[in-house]
Amino acid sequence: MASIPCITQQPITSKFNNAFPSPLVSAPNLASRFLGTRKSVGWLSLTSRIGPSNGSKATCWFRFGKNGVDAEGAGIYGSQSRDDFDRDDVEQYFNYMGMLAVEGSYDKMEALLSQNIHPVDILLLLAASEGDKPKIEELLRAGAKYDVKDADGRTALDRANDEIKDFILNFSVQRA
């Protein structure tokens, strides 16, 4: 499930059921409505509705996906195919991982893009260099190839440390 912070309005309204409420007559009455609840206890009625904010905060839980439990089924994570990745994804990842700050220019990225390597494979080369396991898993699920070589003849496995090499190879064996 995914958690999304949201703000709700909690108005309190009162209504008198009896002029003199009796604890023997009034019993809690709970009823639920979509995105709201109603609770009546004797002469006091509490109602919650989505509306303008009064500043109260809550965490709402939503179910995504085919059966409401997985982000992959909802297309949020891991459902991309090889062709869903493009040059913009390479540039965004390059910036996100701070590679531009380290390199000082886009030359390294442009060199990879000019070699006619598919963007998803470039991303795997970069993620392997950084040791970014979640990204590596996402890219391998999308069909990235770990044996594609860069201009120096290095593959994602060559760029990775031993832990990441094992991760890539084990993941690939499990997927086969």
C-alpha cells in the first residue's frame, strides 16, 4: 500500500434528539460513508467530511494495482519495459546521482549516448557504477542487458563492486 499525506476538515455539528437526553435511550450509532464517518451519541452528532482544511493532518492509505497491493501492478514501479526508457531518463539519473557535479559536464553521459547504446543499458552501466540496487533491479526487470559494453569495453559487471556483481548475476539467474 502507498501512504499519501492529506489534510481533512473535521466540522462538529450538534443536533438535539431530545430536550432531555437520557443515557438509557441513546446508544452509539456508527455509520461509514465514502471518505467520511458519522457518529451520533445522544444529542451530539459528529460528522467528518473532506473539505476545506482547518489544518488537521492525517495519513491516508490507498491500495493500488490489480489486487490493490503492489506498486508494480499499478505501473508505479517496475512495470516499465525496455522501450519506456529514453535519453531524458539518462539525463535525470545522471543529475539525480550527482554525477554532473562530480564530472563537471555532461561529456561522460553524451559519450555513452553517442555510442548507440540503448538508454536502459546506459542507466544500468551508471547504476552499477553507483551501486544503486533498487535502480539496478528496476532496470533488469525492464530488460536491461548487463553485458553491453561502453567505449572503454567495460560492462555493468566490470563497473560494479563484488556485491553488486553478485546481485546482478543472482537476479538474472532468478529471472531466467
